[in-house]
Amino acid sequence: MYKITLLPDAEESFKKLDKPIQKRIAQKIDWISENADKIIHHPLTSLPADLRGLCRIKVGDYRILYWVYDDIKQIKIYEIEHRGKDYRSVKKP
């Protein structure tokens, strides 16, 4: 099992969501934590070098943006955002 860390932007975004959506996203984060070493992570493309390796997973109309650190078994949740938001708004935390 991987340790999960929510960065401040992700935590703030999570708190603003409706309770049913929060529940679905929390379940998906738990699932990622338990299966991180077994699943294929989908890195985003065309990002600045400081964001290289940022991955995404969809949860309904939302996506979770995260980094995986296999060497220390940790996942850092960068942001939780609506799928309609453009990736160009992604910037270094």
C-alpha cells in the first residue's frame, strides 16, 4: 500500500466538492493507494519539465492529478479538478 499525501490545492479542491463526489473520489484514492504497483499510470504530456511524471485518473466528471514515487511507496495528489478544465492551467505547486 502506498502512502497518500494531498497537496494544499488538492485538499482545498476536495473540500469544495459535494459529499457524494467526495466519497467517490476518496474511494478512488484509496483504490490507487492499494493498487499503485499493479496499475498503469497515465502521465500527462506537453507539461513543463518541473511537472514531468504528473499522472491522471478519471472519476466521473472529475480527474485526480498525482505523482507516483515507487521508491518510497508514496503518491502525492496534486489537484482534483473537473474534466472540463484545461491542462494548460496546470502549474508547479
